[in-house]
Amino acid sequence: MKTNSASSKTKRTAKRTPLYVLLIFIAVQLSPILVVVPTFNYFRNQGLDENTAQISTSGWLLVITMAIGFLVTLIVIARDRKFFDIWKGKKTSIPAAIGWGLLGFLMLLVGQTLAAYIEMAIGIDPGSANTQTLVSIAEVVPLTIVAVVLFGPVLEELVFRRVIFGSLNQTTNFFIATAVSALVFALVHMEFMHLLLYFTTGLVLAFLYQKTKRIITPIIAHIMLNGYVMLIQLNMDKIEEFLKQLENIQP
């Protein structure tokens, strides 16, 4: 009887964990609304102008809520040992999974470049307003970089690849699961004009997850992509100055 009871409890936990992870992610997205006014007033009382106070409010709420969400999610997942056991067949070895993660980063760069060219060909302006906003925030609150490069990719891969894509892939097929997860991904980022870009990103990350059967692979690729974008955007002035110097020394 005790064995049956323990088995039943394990199954209930396995069914609830994906829901808990999804709810935590939703809470991370919505909870800043509850404290945005007092946080803004706090920064205004510190002598900051209105614009800087707004940016500081966005940055610190982003960092704090994502850090809490990150820790709580890891605790919830740690209680469910079978959370990642959704694939049939043998998982790729850890070294190979890491290698695929590094290769996946290059695949993301190529995929996003092709998607951007297609978008421009049909009249969609390049560039992401969401990325520019995060870069502006990171310039005022540097810890935002940690949230964007670490907390964000881990949480998003757990939600969009493991919970949404992983669950749908078991009941539908790869392309339907990828399309739905990419659409939700675009919805969360509020950039429907760049749906093709998000779909391409989701397609590559879903492929990496299915290929290796290890969530660490798309996480590595996603972290490297976000880190690369932040590095380029935060140093754009230096890069442009370097390119001008190269032009001046050319014969």
C-alpha cells in the first residue's frame, strides 16, 4: 500500500510540475504591475528625473522578479525527478549536448539573419523594439544583463520548450508544437511583426531539444544568443567608431 501511495504521489507531482512552471512564469510577467507605482515613487524620491526613475523601476523589477522566478522554478523542478523524462530513446551525452548547444548558437544566427532578410523583403523594418528597450534599461541598471542573458533564457526554455513544445510534441507533431510555442513566444514579447523571426528561433531551439533530448542544449544556445546580442548592442558606438577607423586607413 505504501508503494502504491508513493507511486500515485509521484504521478500527481509529475502532472502538476509543468503547470506550476507555467504559472510561475506568468507570475514573473505580471507581478511587477503590483509594485510599479511605489517602486517608481521610491526612485523619484532618490532625486532621479522621471525618465531615469522609469528606467530604473523597469530594470530592478525585471531583475528581482526574474531572479525570484528563476529560483522558485528550480526548486519546483527539483522536486520532480521525471520532469525531463518526456522523450523515448537514449539522451545525448552531456559533452555532445553542450557541443550541439554551441552549434545551435550558430544555427540561430544564420536562421535569424535569413528571417530578417525575408522580413525586410516583405516590407518589415529590421530591429527589435523589445531588444532596444532592454539595452536602454541595461545601461542604467547593469544587473539587467544577468536577467536577460541568464534568467530569461533558462525560464523561457523551461516554459516554451519543455512545457509547451514538449507537451504538445507528445500529442501532436514537431511542426504544430513548434508553431504554437513560437506563437506564444511572440505573444509574450509583444512583437507580432517579427513572428517569422520568433518562429525561426523557436524552430531551431525545438530542433536542438528534440535532437539531444536534453534541455541544457537549447538553454546554452539561447544564453549565447542573448549574450551576443547584448554585447553587440551595448558596444554599438565602439563598433561603429572602429569601423570608421578602418575606413580611414584603407588606401
